[in-house]
Amino acid sequence: MSQTAVAPKAARGPLNGVDTPNLFATIDVVRNNPPLAKFQFRATNTWVSGTYGRGTIETFSGAGSEHVHARTFVLEADHPAVLVGEDRAPLPVEYMLYGLAACITGGIANIAAARGVQLSEVEATVEGDMDLRGILGLSNEVRNGYQAIRASFRIKGDAPEEKLRQIVEQARARSAVYDILTNAVPVSIGITVG
Amino acid sequence: MSQTAVAPKAARGPLNGVDTPNLFATIDVVRNNPPLAKFQFRATNTWVSGTYGRGTIETFSGAGSEHVHARTFVLEADHPAVLVGEDRAPLPVEYMLYGLAACITGGIANIAAARGVQLSEVEATVEGDMDLRGILGLSNEVRNGYQAIRASFRIKGDAPEEKLRQIVEQARARSAVYDILTNAVPVSIGITVG
């Protein structure tokens, strides 16, 4: 058995572009000080015209303090022509699919690194089915959102098939976005006029 | 009472950058042919390094055919340094908040146009609370995703306060993303190795 194989997890070096020692150290810090686990994420959107708007993702809080992202991320959303928009940006519901793809992909990289598996490829494709009679107000039996979402992950790395499958499964089991989609989140809406 | 005020809905001209006649015509077409309401949206993500990946939003189906967006939208996601990433792009969970902001904002513009209300400003801010002990695997009592989301909308337009509030309320009631977040969506995960 090689030296690497018997080394404790915490002694593993960076892998897959993941700073694995820092990842393990972060988990230990939070284990010993649970209030550091409390995070708040934020996004804005400013209406421009029609269904088109532009917003920013700039700050968040967590690990006991306020943070500013390395740069201000600008996002835009619109509807395509067939939905009476000008197709200047993705649909809001497409962002929901991308969030799932990205959350599980990032989790796969972290978990593979933690398990000493070098990845060579991860590809995610996600599709969601929607019946627009909901949002168009044509049916009260049809829900507004996705009726079903299917995500597919193709993974390649230096581990047996079963181990690679388990990495994807663990990424799903610990995915924030998978939980957000498959379990209800309480959402409150505030309105200010003027 | 002005001519505009007594005109039937369908005779209303474009407003707020919304092609209102086209919007009403689209709703009528779907009302008369419900299978046209079936849409499928799609997103991909390709792992690059660490928690960083890049994907595209390019095609969708609906209204009885396949569609290609006006251009290929490229999205990226990453984790910030405090979460052991390099902060090259928004977090996947931040996309979920932006999707909610954008979905309700677009709905407000459409509904205001349908009701003959000229908007001058709509601003959305959304925040979500997360306890990272879930995704870090430190607690089985703490959920992985958001524990709560709060969205605030500031709206200005040429209508009484109560009418503006009702527009936001109707946008919430018919929001695809609000439904996705507040009600469970069935999500299936496929895995291909190699």
C-alpha cells in the first residue's frame, strides 16, 4: 500500500483544483464553533424594460463577518420572443436549472478531492418540464413551476466506477440547491410603494 | 373617463416595454391549444477546476417546437475564498435568489402592462439564510439549503398604492420560481461514468 493511501485525510494535498487541506481545516473550524456556519446570501434585480432586468451579486455574510465578492457579479434575465420578451438574457427558471448543475458539480470536485480521487471530466446537463398554463393563469390545476427536473452527470476520474458513482451520490446528498428544489423553502415577500 | 380607460384589455397598446397585444394573443392561442403550453428548459455545466465551472443556456422546447436562444448564454459558478473557492463567479445558491428576484420582477412588468399601469421603477432585493453545517456534513438536523428566503420589492408607477401592491401580489401568485422554491419539485439524477 502506498504512502498516499494510508495518509490521514487531513494530510492530503490539493487535488482537482480544490485546496483540500484548507477544506478540511474549514470544516474543523466550523465543527468547533457552529455559529460560524451561519451565512446569508443576497441578490438584487432592477427592472429595465419588459421582462428584462439586471441585477448584482455583491455581498454576503458568514463565518462571523460581512464579505464582499472579489468583483460585483452582474446578472440579467429576460423572456424569449415566444414568451413575449426580447431574449436578451436567460429566463429566471433557466437560472434555477443552472444552479442545480453548478451546485452538484462543485460538490463532486470537493468530495472527490476529499476522497483522494483525481477527476478528469465532469459534465452536467439539466432539463425541466413546465406547463405554462400555470403562469399564464389558464389553469388552477397546473402548477406555476417545474413539474419535473432531470439532471445527468457524466464523470471521469482515476477511481473505479462504483467509487465515482458514490461521489456523485454524496454530492447530491449534500447539495444546497438539490435540497432547495426538492424541499419547500419558506419565502416571505415585502412590498414598498414609491 | 378617457378612451384608454374604457378600452378593452385586448385593445391596449404596448406598455412598460411589454408587447401587451402580443401577450394577450399568446394567452389566447394557448387557451385554445393547451399542448402548446408544454415547455422544456435546459442548462449545462462543465467542471473546470475546484468549485469553478462554466455552462451554457442555449436551447429549449415549447409552443410545439424546438427553439434556440438569440445567443448562447454562458454562466459560471464558483465558491468564494471563505468557502475554499477562488470567487471567480456567483455561488450556485446565489443564482437561486437572483432567479426569484428576476421572475417576480418580469411578472410585475407583464401584469402592470395587462392592467394598464405604467411603471417607473421596480427594484428587488432578496436574501437567503443558510447554516453550512448541513452541506459540510456536520449536522443531520440542519438542512442543506436555505432555511428562509426574504424578497423585497420596491415599486413605483402611475396607479394608487393598493393597485401597485396587488400587481406585486399577483406576480408572486403566478411566479414559476416562487412556486419552485416554496413547493417541492421532483428531481431525478442520472450518472454516467466515463
